[in-house]
Amino acid sequence: MRKKRILFVDDEPLIGDLFRLMFESMKDQWELYFANSGPEALELLDKVPCDVVVSDMRMPGMNGAQLLNEVLKRHPRTARIILSGYAEREAVARCLGAAHQFLQKPSDILSLKSTLERVCALDLFLQDDRLKALVGQMSVLPSLPSLYFRMLQELQSPDASADRIGELIAMDPAMTAKLLQLVNSAFFGLARKMSNPVEAVQFLGVGTVRSLALSLHAFACFHQARLAEFGFERIWHHSLTVGVFAKRLSQLEGAETMDADEAFVAGLLHDIGKPMLMANRPDDYRAVLSLVQHKDLPLTQAETKVFGATHAEVGAYLLGLWGLPVPIVEAVALHHQPGSTVHGGFSPLTSVHVANFLEAERSGPNPFSNPAHLDTEYLQRLHLADQVDQWRHLFQEQPQQTAVAL
């Protein structure tokens, strides 16, 4: 297998020397290249295509954002990571769709190495060059929110607290408004109104609020009115319901808190690939729906016919680039075909697959998709097939809530 080629771009030569030294142990797996400016990086990429570009944001002349936008145009299959100082992150997140992942400076070598390993390991699910090119060409692409980074950092602090997490959310007025609107909606059925993010974190828990913030940010980057014809609101409501019930299923099956939280995130984002395809290739997605409605093709087959990839693969590719845990990426990638997993036990994939089926079953006919399929062979392999009726009863007891606007 060819070594992964990684290009580092920084106007400080000493930074390149540091990366070269620190990643010496990866020389059997990675080929490292270095450039001191955007134009130099582009010239090198024209000669030696690379799998990943890691660029500093602040450079003279062509900055990191401009460089990665140019990389997007010329080399759409290349994964793009930007290193930026805290003060730069919000500006970068607002204006740039070309970066697949942001890392805050100063970034420790282990974090950068871990991110690069995850990006390079995406071939586990996503070896198809056409899929990499498809996602690489997208200009409307959710970015991992800086708020999510700050919450993760706070949780790693020895004095982390729910109050502090709530205070971090309160520093982002737009996210605060969306989060409170959601937690106070009928969807969650809380006994009293939450008036600030600190209360929401204390009542719902850090893991739930962190996951909601992530999904709200991911869906909010899409223009809702333009996607109305594709049933965008239905996708959002379906995703919320699947996330809530996937977490409940995990808890019912005795999963650890971390696994239940991962099931929640995976459920919330399992269909994020749909609006990605709809927003970037609307005419092609209309062709997909025509195949579903008039040729009775399953949605994933129709997507593969038109795009060469499914919404599940597209969404998983993005989440993998974000560096989300493998169980989440796996659950999103395989939620329509869980039998493809090599994992032999109950996992977030199991929860999301079952929750997706039960929500679709209860919601009835959907003009934007086919009836969901339950992989009974997969469940039998896990000795869980006899649990389906119990899960269905539990899900039907959960009141059907009205849609929650973004």
C-alpha cells in the first residue's frame, strides 16, 4: 500500500523542522513534504499530489484560508486541515468551506498526529476515490464548531464543571438561542423552561448538550428554504428522534455512558450526508428522488447510481475528517448495512440502525425515501432479534413530538 503523503505549510522554517523531527517515527507510513508559502505549496502539489495538506492560517501573502480554497479547486481529493489561533477561529469558520478540520494553535504534536492518523485511516470505510472527490468538491460543507473544541478542552480540565460548560455556551449568543429553543420545545418535554445554558447543562447533562450543539451547528450551515423541496425539516426532525431513541436503546442494553453519548451523536448526524448532497448537487438529487419515486429504487442504490456514493458514506467521510470517534463514523457509514461491520457486539451502529428503522416505521410513507429495512440477520448474529418487539413497544410509548425548527 502506498504511503500517505502529507504536506505541511508554514512560513516559519523551524516549524517544518519540528514536524520533520516529531513525525520521524511515522516514516514507514507517511511521506512528509514541506512548503514555506501558499504558492510554493501549490507548485509542489502540482508535481506531487498529496493526501493531506496541513496549513497555518496566518502567513504573509496568501494566507491559509486562501491556500486551502485554491487546493479545493485544484486538488479536491486532498484532505485539508488548518491550524489557527483561538482569535482567528470564528472568522475562519464563518468564511471558509475549504477546510475539513480546524486545529487550534498551539496544537500539541500528539493531537496533530492523532488527527492525521484518523484522516489517513478513513480508507477503512471510504476507499473509493470517487467519494473523496465528491466530498472534496463541495463548497457548502459543515465545519466542526469551535464551541465543540472548547467544551472538549474544558472536560479535560481537572476543575471541569457543568456550570463552566454552560458559561462557554453562553459566550456564543446564536448557539445559546438555538439550544434553548430546542431544549424548551415539546420535543424534550421538560417540566419547566430552561432560561440559560447553565440550567440546560445541569438538567440534560454535558454529553447531551455537547451533542446537540454539534448537530445544531452542522444542520444550521444549510439554507433551509432552498432545501424545503427535499424535505429538509423532516430530515432534521427524523435525526433528532433517531438520536434520542438510539441513546435510550443503548442505555436499555446497559451501554456505558460514553457509548450512549456516541449513539446520540451518531443518531443526530446519521443523515447529515443528505443535506450535503442536496445543497451542493440539487439537480442531481432531484434525479435521485425521481429514481426512488418512479423506478422504485432504494434510496441508497439511487444515490450510488447518480453520485457513486450514498449519503451514509458522504456523512461518515465528513465526520471522519472531523476526527469524531470511530464508533460514530461507523454508525453513520453503515446504518443502512450494519451487517458489514466487523464488530461483534452491541454498539452505536446497532442503536442507530434500529432507531432509524423504528422512527421510519412509525412516521409512515416518506416521499423522499423508501421504507427503512431492518437487518434481522445482523440482529440474529448479535442474539438480539427477539428484542425488536420490546424495542418497538418502547418506541411507540415515546410521544410523537412536533417538529423543532432550526
